[in-house]
Amino acid sequence: MLFDKYIDDLKALGFTYKNTKGIRDYYLRDGSKADQSGNFNRDINRFSVFSSSTILDPDKAGGYSPTQLRCMSLYGDLSTESMKDTVKQLG
């Protein structure tokens, strides 16, 4: 699956895989005592974060695509320049 290539990006952003239920893979932020900190919906290919203590925005409409996750793990932002560089790297 496309998303499997981005597991390392989630690790770099401080998330650890917890479990899968149906179409969602659940992740926990390192050091969190919560039940979950975010999930990846495989049907829509998006990661949604619930924790506000990461560089990812829990209020981001639609969640993060795998390419946006890569961009955040490499550059810490979704600026036009960092997105262009990320797309070039993914070639």
C-alpha cells in the first residue's frame, strides 16, 4: 500500500503504531498516556492527529496526505518550497 512507505515519517514525527480497526490504523504519540493520538484512514489515504503536542495540527481540515507527512517530517512545514522539494525527492 502507498501509505506503508510513510510509516518512517510517522516515527520521525513521534508516532508509534498501536493497532488496526477496520479501515483505520491507530497511532500513539511517544510519551502519551492516551488511548490514541491519531489514525490513518486507508480509504481516503489521510492521517488525522488528535494530539496538539506535536508539530501536526489537529485542526487541519481533511488530515494529512502521505506526501504532506513526508514534508512535515523533513521540513516541519507545508510551505510551497518544502512541498516542491518533497515531491522532487519522491520523484
